[in-house]
Amino acid sequence: MAGKSNGVDTSDWARAPPTSGPLWQRMCKAIYNPEDKSFLGRTPKRWGIVLIFYLVFYAVLAALFAGCMGVLFVTLDDRKPTYILDRSLIGANPGVAFRPAVDGSFLLDNTNSSSFDIYVDELKDFLNDYNSDSWYSSKEECTVDDNFGYPNSPCFFIKLNKIYGWKPEYHDVNSLPSDMPSDLREHIATLPSLEHEQIWISCADEVSNATSIEYPWGRGLPGRFYPFLNQDAYLSPLVAVKVTPIANTPTTIRCRAWANNIIYNKSLKEPSGYTRLSIYVENDTSLNSTSTGGAENK
């Protein structure tokens, strides 16, 4: 019987041969064919079946996705990562960073405030939360009151990146590393025993010793801030480093963190345990003085 296949009526699904006639007529029939009342090649019944299929298909996908996300969120802790320290992607060796953050070099012009206002504003925002801590709020240097030392003696703030659960292993003050700078050794020796549990910071000019480097807030990150356990209102400890470079001379400062479990790798390709910052302070007065002095000596 025509339109039957194994007892199933296939007349609704059978495709008729393409109609003949002018191109415009064939195009119109391809959009809507009044003979079988089809739109874009499908009758209303076939469009309904396609719509129901995709509605069911995407509903099942959405249910599977919602189920997976539900299971995931049930197993997650809002305050603790699933994998920490050596089991995590970031590992157990904290990175050393500084603020204000900058890509490249700090280019400071002491006659143009716009060259350093951006850094001062960033430090104001960064240190705003620290005003609630009496230890930080009591500082007299490297604060907003002295414009953080900018532009001639800018202050930078060294910190460690936060790693959940990481605890520093402090150096024994009686057997400090042989490569630790002598000035830091002498500083540690002057401190009372209660202040020995700190992550020490040392900074140095990579090229020469002409740059003046001061630590007005101390030279260590106090141990009372560790470990980081995602505490409310947690503040990363800071060391303020006040740098006074030679004007009109590129200066690169390397700051290293000292603890038994902070791995130091001096390589520039895979650095660890330290951070580097480059500074250039432009001082027209210094240039003019040099030029004048040179002319007088001729």
C-alpha cells in the first residue's frame, strides 16, 4: 500500500521530489509550501516534534549540570581549599611581592607630581585596611603623612603571597645562613628573643651599594600573622623599605625573604624567594648642577 512501510504510515515523513518552475517560485515554496502547509521544509507536526526533542534534550543536560554542581558545592569548604600546600597547584613556597605594583620600572620625576601620584594613591587604598591595626597605625615614616617618601625616597612594601595553612620555619638565631647579609645578622642580634620568630627581609642594590635602603618599620614579617587560615579581616604582614637611589641613574633593588622553608632561586626564568623592583628618579637640578660644574672645570 502506498505510504506504508512495514505497516507504518510514512506519508508525513516522505520527501516529495523538488518542484519545478521559476527560481523565485521554488524559493517561495522552500520557505512556505501551501500544498502541504510546510514552513522551511517541515510541517507544523514535524516542527513540534523537533521542538519537544530539543526541550527534553536540554532539560536533561541542565539537570545533569545542576546535579554535578550541587555535588561539587556540597563537597567544597567555603573557607578552606580542597588541596593545600604541596597538594595544590601553587605549592608550598610563597611568592614575594611588593606594593605599589607596577609592570616595568618606577619612573619618578621629582618636578612632576603626576609621575608618582598614581603610586601614592595605590598605597593609600592598599594600606587603608591596615589603619585598624595599632601596630601599623603607630608608624611615623612611610605613611600618607610623608607622602610615602615619594618621589626622592619612595617607600615600597614587601609582602608574601598568601598560602592557606603555610607556617614559616624560622631561622635559628644562633646559626643563621652563611649568605645572610651581615647588617641583617647584626639587626637580629639586637632583638629580644620574643621577636626572633619573624620572616626576615633583606634588600640590596644589584649593581652597587650607592643606594640608601632603610627599614623604618622593622626588618621582619611577624610570626603572629601565620598561618593564614582565611580569617576574617586578615592582614598580610608588611615590611616597609625606604629607597633613596642616585638621581638620574637606573637602580634595581632585590629583596629576599628569609625562612628555612622559603626556597630561594636566583634565576630570572624561575625566580623564587625574592622580588625585584627597578627605579629611576629624574632630577633636573642634579643634571643642571653636573653640567654647570663641568663647564666651570673646563
